[in-house]
Amino acid sequence: MITAVDHVQLAAPPGSEERPRAYYVGVLGVTEVPKPPALARRGGCWFRAGSVRLHLGIEEDFRAAGKAHPGLRVTGIDAYAARPASHGAPLTWDSALPGHRRFYTWDPVGNRLEFLEPH
């Protein structure tokens, strides 16, 4: 029986860790957590915000997914949307999901991220 999502893994190109690290920590306000030494050799970085965990793994032939994305629930969505917007990240609002306000943005390597808040 599945009881929870442990983490979501996104991909990034080799040698790009500093760009997403600056974005996830500096713009989105999440905390970077150390990877176990055996996994740290593979590159990438891990992040946490409360019980939400995002892993960024290195993929040699990286290509950002056009549709796949994590859906991250937030509070104060307008204030939260101002964070990536103030750093020049593209932002697209979408009203198609009943009972929610949501927007999409993209990290510096092209991963699509959805942020939503029930209303």
C-alpha cells in the first residue's frame, strides 16, 4: 500500500547545480539538504521545505520535460508568485483547476513547476 510521496526527482544537465541551487534556495526559499556521500558523487542537489522534498539529479543527455512537473501546494499564492516573477522567471497563471488558484514557472534549467493553493 502506498502511504505518501517521499520525494520528487527532477533532472538537470551536468555541471549546472549552481543555477538551480541559487533558484531553489534563493528564490523559492527552500533549504538545501546534504546528499548521502555515496550519492553526492553523482552530482545534483536535494532540497526540503517542510515535509516536501525535491531532488535534482544529473542526467547526461538532459532535456527538460515539456509537460511533466511537480505540483507544489503553497499558502499566500500571490506573494509566493511574486518571488520568481521578481527574479525574471516566466510565470503563467492557469484557472482551469476548479477550487484552486495556480501558476506555472520554470527553473533555470527548464523544469516546469506548478504552484497551487486551494480556495
